[in-house]
Amino acid sequence: VELIGKFGLLPNDALIAATCKHYEDFRQVDFLEVVEP
């Protein structure tokens, strides 16, 4: 719910984003740049 409100995501997209964030999957994709605050 936090990601839905914060980023305006649809529920399914928020679930995917939360899962990837938890397991740090974005770091495994070479064409994505992970930007942290």
C-alpha cells in the first residue's frame, strides 16, 4: 500500500516492485541503474 500511494502504482505493479526491492533483483539486471538516496 505504501508504494501505491508514494509512487502512484497499480496494485500489481506495487507488488512486483516491493518483491524486487526486498530481494534486490534490480541489481542483477545489467541495463538498470539502481539509484539510492
